[in-house]
Amino acid sequence: MEKKLLAVLTVSGIILSAAFMIKDYTTARTIPDYKLKRGTYGQGEREEVLDYEISDGTKGNIALEIPEATYTAKESRKILTKTLLQMDKAILADNHSSNHIDRNLDLVNSLPDSPVSISWSSSRPDLIDFEGILSRDIPKEGTDVLLEAELSLSGQSENYRKDIIIFPPRPSTVNEQLKYKVEEENSKLEGKEFILPESLDDERKITWKFKPSSTGTSILILTIALVLFLYIAPKKQQEELLRQRREQLILDYPDIITKFLLLLSAGLSIRSCFERITMDYSKIRDEQYKKIHPVYKEIAFTYREMKSGGSEITAYENLGKRCECPEYKTFSTLLAQNVRKGNKDIVEILEREAHDAFDQRKRNARIMGDKAGTKLLIPMIMMLSIVLLILMVPAFLSFTEI
């Protein structure tokens, strides 16, 4: 964890240093040609803080407003002429000809990739507005309309005029056709009833239905989700409890081995060791402690199994099965072999087992520490990335502006 954190801090420091060095270098260099580059057209003004040094020794800094770039009269005229040639095609949108307009026009304020500003006017604003939206009051036989636009750029301007013939707007989708049909049916009706058309045209008949409620489907989905949750959640919780129990059994294993060694060294038999640990466990009134350390409950159960007349070998083997850990299975096997063969070196064997158990505890502690460090490292890297963006973006923006 410490090495990873040190590496992250080192890399971060280098990146921050490089960013500020770039910024300091770009902002402190001299301007020998006495010229600054303006921003692109439409970008607006920008403020530039400059240091100055006069030959009489006076020094200081000043904030200047650098305007955006402008086009020359010749450049403006050329761009306006080019835009005029594109206007006829640009405004038609989905219409095929200016002599038959039955779809909304595209009267935009500017063309793509063009700096020219466009303002529109219409000879019949009641039938077509400045955005190109057609009115439904247009006569079926159509009517002539004059569209005018003023194109302007850097003080230069050009006028655009276009004669078009507009017709009642033609719906492009079935829904739009239905809406027009419904409005036509109910435009002059009065009373409490709302009329639905029977057909879209002479060939297409319409059958109207109320949209079915989705309440049943929603309840079914919620029911399935609830059942799955009630089925999966307890299993997940049980798996988590078993995992925590197994981890705690492994953590308590070196302490159990040590207690058995002390009691055996004091002259007690293995059965008496179980009895003594069980008596100590029964005196504990802290229920939370008993829940956190389940190994003592298993030892007490093993002792009661032997006390009730069960075989010692069977009781020891059952202890290893209930704990479901390789360490306790090894421990129960040693105890069972001691009963079968009368092994006199049980103390030495348990000492070696205790030594191995403490080494394993150290390894487990390092693994748990690495996991915790990794979990902490992710939010730290995210926060560091945000800080780097906040610091580096302005630096690179200032570098590109100069």
C-alpha cells in the first residue's frame, strides 16, 4: 500500500510540475514582433494579462481585451457571394421545388460552417413565419409568397429574395395525418362529444381503441422482482455470514492452538483441555463476543458430545467437519490420531502447527491490508484525476490561445 501510494504521489507531482512549468514558460515568453493572435471569428473577446518593461526602467503588468478576428471587405464579399449561392438549396428542407411548398422550410439564422448572419422576413407572415413554419390557413389552391433575407458579415451585407408558392402543409407521418384529420372533424363542432374520424382516406379505415392499462404488467414485474429479491437476498446474506464465519475461524485458529498447548503443557489431557475451554466459554456473558468467535461454540459442542457418551475420535472428526476449514480438519485429525495411537509427541506437533498458524495469520493480514489499500486507492486516484484536470486544462488552454 505504501509503495503504491508513494508511486501515485510521485507521478502526480511530476505531472503537476510539468503542467505549471509549461504554463509558466508560455505565459512568460517575450513578444518580439509586437503582435498577438486574435481569436477566431465568433469566438468573442479574450482578456490577456501582459508584463511590460519600458526602456526607462519602468515595469508592470496590464490587462488587455483582445478582440476576435474580423474579415476584410474583400473576404466578406466573397463569403457573402458564396452563401447566396447556397441559399436556394438550404431553405427547401424536405420540399422538392420552390413552386410547390407543402412542408416547413428551413429558414436558419446561419448556414453550417459559415460565419454569415441571416435575418428573414415574409410578405405573408400570417401564412409562413420567420422560421419557415407553414400555417394551416393556407388556401388549398396555394398562394404566392416573397421571402426576403439579409445576409451580413463584418459590416458588409447582401439581400436575398425568393418567390415561392406555398400550399397547406402535408403531414409527413401517420400520426400527423391523424391529428389533422381529427382537428378537421372537430373544427366546427360544438357540444360535449369529440368526433373521431372513421377513415384516413377512402381506402384506409380506422378502428379506434383505448390503450390498455399497464397496471397488470407493472404489478407482475414488481411481483417477480420482489420474489427474486426475497429468494436471492437471504441466500446472499447467508453466504456472506458463512464467509465471515470462515474468516473468523481462520483468524482464531492460532489462539486456539496456543491455548491447547498451554493446557497440555500444564499436564491436562486433550479431553480436559476441551472441558476447561468450554467452562471458560460458558462464563462469558457477552453475547456479541460469542457471535464474533464461533470456534468456542464448536469446542463447547464437541465437549458436550463427548460428555454425553460419544466417541472422542468421532467428536474430534465432527469438529473439523463443522468448521469446514483445512486448518481445523488438520487439528481434528491430529487429535483423533493421538487417541488412536497414543502419540506422545502431540505437544511438539502442536507447537509446529502453532508456528505455521501464526505465519499464515501474518500472510492473511498482509492480504487483507492489500485489499483495503486497493479499495482506498481507487477513490484517491479518482480525486487526483479531478484535481489534475482542474489544474491542467486552464494551463493548456492558455498555451493554445497564445
